Amino acid sequence: MKATNRHSNGQFPVKVAEELYETYDFVNSFAVAHPTTDYDLKAQQATAFKNISKSWLIIIWTDQDISVKFNSTTNPAIVIPADQSPFEFRNIIQASNMYITNASGSTANIKVMLV
């Protein structure tokens, strides 16, 4: 038998197919005032979750420290420091909504891309 396409360690390579998507949502430049708790992105921004029902990739740009919760206000918050913007969630969660809390002391200017 001829062993073809094996790595030097004897294992077969894992094939990874890149998947491209034609549909996305982009929420451009909205402000979340301080103090705001659980700003409902889907309810407040008409372009959020309009073309897609669930997002596997979320990119967030912010100029202030914020925290976000996905799908429910009872889920734990994830802190997004402004100095780590843009912040990316990829293949971690299928989000159908996002809730934003701003306790930074200033208005947060935010952009969100959903794929």
C-alpha cells in the first residue's frame, strides 16, 4: 500500500474549506450614552440582525470601554476595552442579539459588523 498525502508524523492532513458569506449587517456609528445598561442593539438599530438572523462573526469598534452580552441580558458580560478595538468574536457564539453596557464615564461611539 502506498501512503499518500501523509505528514511526516504519519497523520493525514486536516482539510479546511474557507467559507465565504454574501450576507452581513453593518451598524455604522451609533452612540451609547453613559450610564447605559443593556442597550438592545437589535431593537435600537434598524440595520442590526436585519439580513442575518444569527451571527458567527462579530466585530466591534468602540472609543470607550464597554461590556457586551449576547442573546440575553442574563448572560455574563464580556468587557471590551477601547484600546483593544476593533474587538472580534469569531466562531465562539451564534448571536441573535447583543446588549451593550457603557459605564465608562463618557459617551461610547460604536460600530458593529455582523456576519
